[in-house]
Amino acid sequence: MKRRKFLRNSSTVAAGIVSAPILSSYKEVPAVKEPAKAPILPITICTWNFGNATAKAWEILEKGGTALDAVHQGVMVEENDLNNSTVGNGGRPDRDGNVTLDACIMDKDGNCGAVLAMQNIANPISVARKVMEETPHVMLAGKGAEQFAYEQGFEKTDLLTEESKQAWEEWKKTSQYKPIINIENHDTIGMLAIDADGDIAGACTTSGMAYKMAGRVGDSPIIGAGLFVDNEVGGATATGVGEEVVRTVGSFLIVELMRQGKSPQEACEEGVKRIIAKNKDKQDFQIGFIAINKKGETGGYCIHPGFSYRTYTKEGHVINPSDSYLKS
């Protein structure tokens, strides 16, 4: 027993003698960190291939304008384009032949405004901004939104162009509604921007589903569904069949996922997967999300192939084909 104790004590002392000089000479080497990438700012991003819209937004950002002005003026380009039958003037009507428009806008401070099912006003995004800036409300709908627009100096405009009227007359022969994937009978322009000060804003505008039931409102003017911005985190916007986006509060979800650490791309993918999970036996519709974070990183994802989105920075004006949940 004495011999065993002696050997144990001797080995302990020896270990101390050996380890002491080693420990005294040890220096911790700091981990090598990748240099943080500087945000590419300013930047604007929009759904689909609306290059004229992003070009207008970039023109404002490049001159030092605010993200709010950029998204406002950017989406107005499409509202005023009579060849675009899904947004603004010239949009396709509801099944009764009335063109009704929806839009919303949101700034860096969380202020927001929206109009829903508004007739006879060519630029709903401008009225939405007036709601945000001139009223204590967030949303105005139908005749109330239209009356407010007149009070703010907007002119009454017949939004049903001859081309849209002819298409409606043709539709009435069957009066069937079936969304066609990636055919722009229900597609929206949603736009996000970050200005040189690092502030984020977003806008969304649409004429909604062609030949919808009168009074139908999709996700586009709904804050949190079709659009959401949090200046500490980022922003997101959506396009496609709005009912499915509303059910998951899609844009808010994506921003919250980015808050939890996901990249814009990862967050958009999760947003689509949430919708798929609620429609396991129904995948005959398209949804597309785009997102941007505070670093100026972007992402986009959709259900079916065919969706794309535009980005504009000092590095160029780019069309980005989106990856999709389904591959064919």
C-alpha cells in the first residue's frame, strides 16, 4: 500500500513538473475571422422582370433619395403602363367589368398605408402613401378610399382600356376562373429598397386576380401578408395567389425568420414551404417571395419554376431567375 501511494504521488509531482513550463509558454491564438462584407448600398429589388420600375427606383437612390420615394416612384411606372394588365391603369377587371386596385406602402419607421378595392384612380400607391401620411388610419377601402383620393386632388380616370375590355368580353363566354401559373392574370409588383443611409422601405400594387368576384382583396395591400418592412432586420414582399400568402402572413413570417438569423434566401424558402405544408394536395398555383436584409443581401423563392426578380445596385441591373420548390 505504501509503495502504491508513493508511486501515485510521484507521478502527480512529475506531471506538475512537466506541465508547468508547457502551460507557461502556451499562448492562445485568436481565430481568424472572415472580414465582414460591406453592404452593397443603395439597392432596390422587385418581383418579376419589371426593369423599368427598378431603373426608376435606382435613379432616385443614386441621387441620394430616400428608399420610400424610390419604391413609390418605382412601382408607379408599372401603374402607368397601359401594356401591363395586372397593375394600375389598364388592369384587368373583376367579373362585373370593374377595375379595382389594391396597394400598400411602408416606411423605415413602421408607418404604413393601404387602399383596397379602389376604383377610378390610376395610382393607388400614391393614395396609399397619402393614407399613411395624412390620416390616422392604415387602410381605406372601396368608395371611402376613392372619395379620399378625390379630396386629396386625384383625378377620376376610366381604368378599363379597350384591350382589357375585349379580354373580359371573351372571358364572359365561359366565365371560368382558373389561375394559370406564371401567366400574368394575377401578378403583382412588389418592391423593396435600401437607401444610402441604410433605411428600408417597401411598396406593393396590383389590380388583383383577373375576373375575380367583386370586392375580392388579396394579400397585396395587407401589411404583413403582401408586404412587411422592419428597418432593424429587412423586408419582404409577395406575388401570386394572395389567399395563400394571407393564410401564413407570409411577408411578416419571412422578416421574422431573418430576425432569427436566416438569410433572405433561407427565409423565402421557408415561407414557401409553410404554404406547401398547408396545401399538400393542391399545388396548381404559384407563389413567389423576395426579401432583403439590412446588409443588402437578397433572396427569392417560388413554388413552380418561372418566377424571377430584378435587382439594381452600383454593380449592375440584374434579372435573377428564382429557384423553386417544384422543379417542373
